[in-house]
Amino acid sequence: MLSSLLPNRNRKVCPYCAEPHDFSKKAECPTTNQIIPKAFIANYDTIRPLWLHAVGFPDHGKTVYFSVLIELLENLPEVWEGFSWRYLNQHTLSTVQNNRERLLLKHEMPDKTVVTFPVPALVQLNQLRLWKPRCMVIHDTGGESYENMDIAPESAGFIRRARTSFFIVSLPDLVDSPTRSIADLFDVYEAAMEEHNAPLANRNLVVVFTKADEITNFGSNFQDLKDYIQQDDWWERIKQKRMLSLEERRQYNHKLAYISDRLYEFTLQNVNKGKGFIGKALNDELTGRPKISNLKFAIVSALGHAPNKQTKKLEYDIHPCRIQDPLLWALLLEPSPS
Ligand SMILES: Nc1nc2c(ncn2[C@@H]2O[C@H](COP(=O)(O)OP(=O)(O)O)[C@@H](O)[C@H]2O)c(=O)[nH]1
Ligand SMILES: [Mg+2]
Ligand SMILES: [Zn+2]
């Protein structure tokens, strides 16, 4: 018992169950029996894990977001000088290949009942230049629904471990079900986190408004948000193999902060119960102290257009917009310790 409390430099947080184990004798998770990739253990101190997970109501776009994000990463070397990625386990590779076939070639949407990344996907990101290399541990929190919020019990450890949560909100879906609001969503989220012993203090929340292609009216004060979505040229740049300079990438990060502030205003003014949501996220009713450390906002369209309502298939190829933004926020909010 005591030995498990003592610091042990061989103990590393397991990417498959999110608990620390000593891997010096056997690179296997005692809980899930998964073999830990050698590269994960060998580089643990220099290529730090970046735990990524998304919470949100079913159907708001979590699985599609992660699938398209990976597609973007595979194309990123066309716009980020020297960038490379590496899948650390066969499972990740198979999942990516399957997504490629379904989403990109057959234009099909992910199955609702199947969790796309039941075993976390391990994707090493190298040569980020503005940041140190990282190993993304992506966990898709689909599957069993918890009080209308997708947090399967086996996801709890990941949610506790991750310092940054992507709070996936599809405004078009909320408008279609007027009895639900973003403030309700936060209550469900907070209850789910409490249930899983994952306190909100010291946590970063990145609200990701998904399906931006379906938002037709941002209101007269927020035309710049519509422009921001439409003017993302990364996908075009990828096709044209036009690199972003380091200076352009720095400016992009500044723009990210500006857009987050604008989306904060937009949420206050134009989102049903938006003010209530921000109040809940930022203030602890009892102490008045901040609840969430950082509340940031991003807006994305993973597909670029809605699938056909009848066939549920895309009618033409995906055109992702701003899907890099939530990942950039995670990198900015959780820099690797030097
Ligand atoms: N218009 C539009 N629809 C999307 C987008 N992303 C997802 N969807 C739709 O939302 C559905 C649910 O997405 P999914 O990622 O499976 O949701 P999850 O249950 O939160 O994982 C998909 O089948 C698509 O019909 C998007 O970027 N734009
Ligand atoms: Mg899903
Ligand atoms: Zn483990």
C-alpha cells in the first residue's frame, strides 16, 4: 500500500485507463490488458501526453469532430513546415483507416451506437515549432448516455485526468429542441463531473460551437463570426500546398483569442440562457470564486455542410472550417512543462 504512495519515477499515467502504473517490468495496463506502445513510455518525459476529450449531448458532433481533426492533422505538413504525426498503436491506425473509408470515401456518418475511439487513439505530434512535441490521447466519450450527456463510466478516469474539456455544443440542435439550453447543458455536465469525482476547479473549458455551417443568422452585431468561419483558408492552403509562416501562425493564435472574446459576447447576447451559462461556469455560488480556470470559445464546422437529411450521407466532399481552433486552444492552455 505504502509503496503505491511513494513517488516512483517509473510510474507513468497509463493512456488506456488514465491511472499511473509502473511500466518498468511490463509495458501492459493491468486494468485493460492493453500493451502500452514503447514510444509512449520511452518519450514520456519529453513528449508529454495531451489528454483530449469532448463532452456534450448525443448527436452534437463529437465523433465527427475528432475524425475530421485527424484528417486535418494528416494534411498539416502541407501548411506547417516540418510537422509530422505518428500513430502509436495499431488500433488508432485501424480507426483512422476506417474513418477515412466511411467519411471521406463513402461520405457516411459515424454510427451512433459505436464509440469510435473506445480504446484511446494515441497520436504523437512532432515539430510543432511554437510548442514542444505532444502525444494526444484522444478519448471519444460516446456510448452509454448519462442523463442525456454522453459520459460512459469507463470515461471517468480520462475526464478526471484531462485539464481541458471540449464542451461540444451544436446551436442548431439546441434551437431545434427549445426545451434544452446551454445552461441546462452545463448543469448536466457539472452533475456528471461530480458523479465521476472530477471537480471543475482548475479545469479549462473550451466551448466548441459545432455545425457552424448550419448557423444562418449570427445577428447584426456578429457578422465577423460568420466571416471568420467562411474565411478559414487552411483547407484550401492544404490543397494548394501553401505554407503558413511562423509569423502567420503566431497571428493566428492572437486571432483565436479575439474570436473567443467575440463568441463570449455572442453567447451573452444571442444564445438562449447564454448569460446564465457563463455565470454558472465562472462563479461558484458559495464562495464567489471562479469555478472554471479558463473559459474559452471556438466555433467549427467539421463537415462544411449538412449531410442529406434522407440518406444521411454527404453529397460532396467535406470542407472543414476552423477545426484546428479547439486543438490550438488545448496546446495554448496546457503548455508542456519545460
Ligand atoms: N451540418 C453539419 N452537421 C454535422 C457536422 N458534424 C456532425 N454533423 C451531424 O451530426 C450528426 C452527429 O454527429 P456525431 O459526431 O456522430 O455526434 P456525437 O453523438 O456527438 O458523437 C452527424 O451524423 C451529422 O449528421 C457539421 O460539421 N455540420
Ligand atoms: Mg459519438
Ligand atoms: Zn492502465
